[in-house]
Amino acid sequence: MSSKARLKGLLIGVAMQAANYALILIMALVVGAAVILVSGKNPIDAYIALFQGALGSPIKIADTLDRSSVLILTGLAAAVAFRTSVWNLGLEGQLYAGAFAAAWVGFSIHGLPSPIHITLCLLAGTLVGGLWGLPAILLKLRWDVNEVVSTLMLNYIAILFTAYLVAFPFRSPTAFMPGTETLDATARLPRLMIPGSVLNIGFLIALAFAFSVFWFLYRTKLGYELRMVGFNPRFAGYAGMPVRRSTFLAMIFSGALAGLGGAVVITGFFGRFISSFSVGYGWDGMVISLLAQNHPLGVIPAAIFYAALANGALAMQSATGVPQALVVTVKGTIMFFVTVQFFIAFLNRRLRQWMPSTS
């Protein structure tokens, strides 16, 4: 196949994917509009207020991009796992574990140059996030324990354990709610030069990792093995690919990316670890990945859209009286249509496998 034909095929694929995104989002917004109408409000006014609250000015755009940083990283974490057919539902726990590790390095180590201190915080979050998925994947590989159950349980352990840590041994008397000491200034991510905005280099870090994960999955031998194992583990095993190793690495890489997301949001936005700091970043990351069809670059626009919904919700409520819960309705509708889409694709694959055998 010529390079021109490959480029044409790529462009067609991108256009079809964009149309797929647009259709799902339009259907979700239509359902949201119906809910607004039932509540006696004007959906056009509500969506205009939502848009203005998320993207209505340079500062609001910057704040939306800032919120998308952690969502890009958790979306990538889900994409790496799901691409390898590893159902890591423990992103929220890995996020918490990585966030606390980054905060601890940030407030307990002093006197380091800022680049070194920031790097150590991010590395600590990445490492601990990856290690938090280790028990689940070892249980799966050794005793075939379903990782869906084990990763879900690890979420509760991470969230409640970090809540204990900031309520007792590491609680700061200056925190307005259970939280650690503030991080040293040398451990804080530098803000980008946008007056009045909290946007920091965490967004650039997230973008860099999105392109790095894309390169890893689609341009390296190890990434190819992960994708093939996810496509068909039995075939990959027959072809001599290390299925167990790929499964192990997918879980560790996934947890590491989620832990990095926690480190970015703590060092970039909060400045200390706070109990219940996450508003479901890990869970949103899974939906973002599915919306992007587990493609690392597709995660970027999906995460920005989710961040825009969250940032615009408050403005929508204050301007029109439509409750912020509408955003949850839109998110749930997106999840519903994505699930239906995957189910239809699954049935189509099964049908194609069945048809030749009946001829």
C-alpha cells in the first residue's frame, strides 16, 4: 500500500471517529435538553450559560484546560489497561495513592532546587500509583482472581487509608478540612503566563504523555504486544507473545499514569493533599477512554469536553437555575451510548465469526 493510500485511509478513519464523537455528544445533549424542558427551564439558555462558564473567556478556557490535565492522565491510564483487556477499575484508588505520595515528598523534603523537587514528587506519585495495582494483577496471574473485583476493593482501601493519614498522623492544623501540610514552593508546578488563571505546566505534561503513550502503543514492539494481547490473548499466546508479561505491564503502566494524575493535581492545583479531593477523576477517566475508543490521542478532546462540562455546570446553575446534576445526566447518557456502541460492535464480530461456519 502506498503512503498516499495509507494517508487517505487514516484521514477517513479520523473523520469517521470525529463523526462518531459528534453523534454521541449530540444525543447526550439532546437527552439533557429534554430533562431541562421537563424541569421547566430553557435548554438553549442553559447550554449557552454552560458554554460561557467553560469557554466564555481566556481565563475560563485556561481553567478548563487545567481541569482536563488530570482527566487526560486518568483517561490514558484506562486506555492502556483496556487496550490490553485488563479491566482496571482501580484508577480512583491509584490516583489517591499517587497523590498522597507526591504530597508527602512535597512537604517532607526541604531545600531542593525546584526542578528536582517537582520531578521527585511526580516520580513518587507515578511509582506508588503503579505499585497500587500490583496486588490485583498478581492475584489475577497467580490465582486467576478477577481484576474487576480486586481493583474495586483497592479503591476503598486507598481512599480510606489516605483519609486516615490526613485525619491523624499527617493532619495539618492550618488545613480547612483534613489535609496535610502545604507543599514547599519548590514542589509546586509553575503556572503558565495567563493572568488570573490556575493553568500550570501539568497540562503540558499531560499532553506530552498522551503523545508518548500513542508512540509507545503504536510504534514500539512492546506496545504492539500489548495491543495484540488485548485484541486476542489466545492468538497472541500461540504467536509466541508474552501474554502474562503484557497483562502485568498494562496494569502497572495504567496505575502509574493514574498516580501521575494524582501527583499533577496535588502539585499543580491544591498544593496539599486533602481528603476527598477527587470528584471522580478516576471514574471519569474510564468513560473518557471508552469515548475515545481507547485511543491515546482521542483521550485529549474527550477529557477537555468533560472538563468543560464540569467547569460550566456552576455557571449554568447560577445563571438559569438548572442544577449541576444535569451534567451527571449528560455524562451518564454518554456512557450509555458508548456502551451500546461497544455492544453492537461485539455482536457484529460474533455474527461475522458465526456466518462462515454456517455456509
